[in-house]
Amino acid sequence: TEPIKLIIDSEGGDTRCGLILSDTIKASKAPVYTFGRTAYSMAAILLAAGEPGHRYVYNHSHAMLHLPSGQFQGDQKDHKTWANEMEKVKDRLVGVLVDGGVKKTKDEILVDIDRQFWLTGQDIIDYGIADKIIKPGDL
């Protein structure tokens, strides 16, 4: 029942694993407080998955959102299958952000993530990925 503190200092990672971790955070009976230092890609999604009101960043934290990426192997049909899967993953990632209470619509997020979308501490708050800026030592 005690809050779990998850410190995020990551350049991202595997999307499918990250989505499972996001589900786990949401399913936890204990609130999960997230603290974002560096939160690129999937790590930014995990920062947003924390307990509303308890998602923290530092003034000089930074985050980045972008379209899902990957390397494809196989023939033309395999590439088409992978491209369709990447569309589904993109929709899931945007859905996690929207469901997590970001202050943007799905269409606005899709425009933002068309290329690497960089955010500083206050930008992360304004976007709705986190709630408060903390000072070093507050953790």
C-alpha cells in the first residue's frame, strides 16, 4: 500500500515491454510515483503512466517523443506486416498518453511526434506528461 517510487533515467527501450510495464503500473494497488530525469521515447510514456499528481521532473529534466521505430527483415509481405504493426503500436502509445491525462488531443500528439519532439522540465509539465517540478534532494 506504500507508494512505489520509480526513477526514470532512460533513453527509451522496447515498446512492447514498455507497454506491459505501463499496464503493470496502472494495475498496481500501490500508487506508483514517477520521477523523470531523462525520459526519451518509451520512458516518457512510463513517466506519464505514474499516479496523477505524483509524476515529477526536475527543472533541467528532458523528454522526447517520436514515432515508433524498428528494423525490418524479410520480404515485401513481411515489411507490410511490420508497417501495419507499427501503426498499431503508434495508436497504443498515443492512447496511453491520452488516457494518462496529457493536455493534448490525439491529433495534436500525432503532429508532435511526426519527428523527434523535445521537451524541457516545464514543457513536460505543460504537456501533461508530469505534474510537478521538484528540486534536487526532494526525492
